[in-house]
Amino acid sequence: MAFRLSSPAFDDGSVIPERHTCMGEDISPPLAWQDPPPATKSFALICRDPDAPRGTFHHWGICNIPAGQHQLPEAVASNAEDATALPHAINDFGRSGFAGPCPPKGHGVHHYHFRLMALDVERLDLASGASCSDLVEAAEPHLIASAELVGLFQR
């Protein structure tokens, strides 16, 4: 089987429910994955919108997800909210944690790419205040495989 990422909240290529957007509760969707490569030591996750007016916009970055973990629940707490939470990068809204889809009104359908990266290290050592771009840059040299789920949203 191939490494796959899915969500019980929405199917790949379908609309993200409003509760996971700025129009609703703005909470992260639940995610689950299957069949990561055997050499995986940890996971990192990025959510980005390549359709943003000024270029790719990062909505979420989280790392050091243990290799034995195969899901994230709905409404994951950020390290700014809970000191025991997994490390989160600073999103392009300027805060730690998930920030749901919120495209400009009338801008059309945006595609939100949730990319789960299987890594060959147990931990990424990100500096405090690291951005989602910093997270991706730190993860890329350790990437074994990635799985992607794309959700749609427009206002």
C-alpha cells in the first residue's frame, strides 16, 4: 500500500467543512494516515494555500509527531496554548497553531494542501518563532516520503 493521508471531515479534492475555516470554529480537521515507510522516525505536517493573492500562504506547521502515531485529532492544541503540545511553527497569520482557510471574498476556490512528511529523524530542532517555511526547510533533508490531502474552500 502507498503512504496515504486522509480526513474523516472531508475527502481529497472536496470542500473543507466550514467549522474548520474562519467562517466557523477555525479548528484543525482530524487527520489520519496509513502505510508510512518503515524507516520513518517522525512526521511533520504543513498546510498551505498556493492560490493566495500574494503567493503561497501557510496555515499550519507541526513537527516531531512520533513515528508510532497515525492520526491527529480535531482541534489540535498549539504549543502556545499547551506547553505539552507538539511543536508548531508560526503560520503566515503570525501565530502558532492552525489557522483555517479564509480566502478573500470573491477570490474563487482555493486549494488547501495538507502535506504529511515522513522523516528519518526523531526530532527537528526548530528555533522558537520558526515559520512554516523554516519547518519545511528543516524537514526536506530528512524527507523519506510524503502524503498529501487537498481540501477546497471559497468565500
